[in-house]
Amino acid sequence: MFESPEVMGMASALARNAGVRLGAIAENVANADTPGYRAKDGKPFADVYGAGPGLSLRATRPGHVQGAAGESLTAISDRAGGHMSPNGNNVSLEGEMVAAADVRRDHDLALTIYKTSLGILRASLGRR
């Protein structure tokens, strides 16, 4: 039970996903004036959790439905939409700042979950 709590793995995956997405946002901001650059982003955590390696559904008996394999928690792709500038760039700094705030909220949530879970484990072991 205490060897590998599921909630700790989920918090770690959420933090890793947020880090990858924030890296893509930083790259977008750095290339905001680069002609022909297309904005990139990772998939939201809710869309990819359960499809990554080691996080898929398990069949514990015949007849169970298998989860779809495929996307990684760290997959980056071009972001759809956005207005194209005359030089072919579709990065919007305002949009990137909004996306960065969303990603930061996800990262803060992951840290809070991890910290709270660690506190619960320590309390159950009689340590502070």
C-alpha cells in the first residue's frame, strides 16, 4: 500500500505534463516574432492521463475493456487556431499568458496534492 500510492504517481504525472506544456509556451513566447513559426502546446492532462506508459487500464479478468494506447503525457503538437500575422506567425502573447496561468494552476495543484499526500503518509507512520 505504501510502496507506490496512486495519488503520488498522478501528482507526479500532472507536474511533468505541466512542465512540458510550460516549456512549449516559453518556446512560443521566444519565437513570437519569428516568421512562419507555429505555436505549439501539449495536450491537457485530463486528455492524456491513463493513455501514457504505465498509466493505462489493466484487464484483471477476461472480458475487461482495454484502454487505448497511444499518446504520451509529454506529447507536443502544433496548436490549432489563432490569427495568422502577415509574416505567417500565429503566436498571440496574450493567449500564451492565459495558457501559462492555466498550466501554473495545474502545477500548483500537483504540488499541493503531493505535499498533502506526503503529510498523510507521515501522519500514518507517526512522523511529522
